[in-house]
Amino acid sequence: MAMRRVAIGLAFGMLCFGAATAPFALTLEEAKTKGLVGEKASGYLGMVGAGSGDVQALVGDVNQKRRQAYEEIAKRNGTPVTTVEALAGEKAIQNTRSGNFVEGPGGWLKK
């Protein structure tokens, strides 16, 4: 299980904390800093409020890439994708910078 966590952590780090890979007007880091998006326990990115088309496109793109990565990791490790998503969500919330949003049981919270 420890090796799986390492593999998931490495893949998640490369996927989630790098620059946005598509030519969006807004980078992932900018969207987080501005409070437009936040990390969810599900392992995916969410919009904190009603977002513009650019924010919606960014969230959709990031989540699609995350889903593909989670499926690859799950297949490689013989683990259900839901397990990978949960571990990735836990890691994303732990790594979220102070002042950025995470989704808690009652909704969005500033970390």
C-alpha cells in the first residue's frame, strides 16, 4: 500500500501542481489564488462559485486529465479507481496552500 501511495502521490503532483496544460486565459494556480476553484475530497477540482466560461473550461480540462491519470494508476496497481480518487483528494487537500479553498462536509472553506 505504501508504494501505491507513492505512485499516486507522484502522479498527482505532476498532474495537479504543474502549470495548466491548455491555453486558458487563467492558470490553475491563478484560479486557486483568486478563490475561483478549490480541491475536493473526491480528488477533483470544483468551482467555488459560479464561474466564467474560462473557469469552467479549466476545471473540465483538469478533471478530465486527473480522471485519466487515476484510471491509469488504478489499472497499474490493481486498485479501484475510487481508492485512487480518495487518496488523491486527501493529498490535494493536504497540499492546498493557506488561503485557498477546499471542500469540507459543509461546503467550501478557506484553508
